[in-house]
Amino acid sequence: MLEKNEKRHRVNFVYYIKKVDGVVYAEVTSVATCVSNGRPSMPDAVMNALNSL
């Protein structure tokens, strides 16, 4: 699942690890920083996905 981060050029990826019976075993949040030509940037596709949340 995609989630907005409080910092402008970062994106959170939230996912869950579930056991076979469907019980959530762990919740993980990974933070990605978007960079273009060595500078922070936010691609239009990612921005559109975040705005549609």
C-alpha cells in the first residue's frame, strides 16, 4: 500500500506479513526517497497515485 510521508519527496510503502490463517504477523513501513539527476523530485505517476488516496 502506498502512503504519503510527511516529507515532500518521500513515499511510504506499507505492507503486512500474514500467517496462513490470515492473522497479521508483522507490519512493515519502508520509506523511499525519490531522486532525479541527483536532486529530490517526485515523479508525476507517484504524485498522481498519492493524490488519489
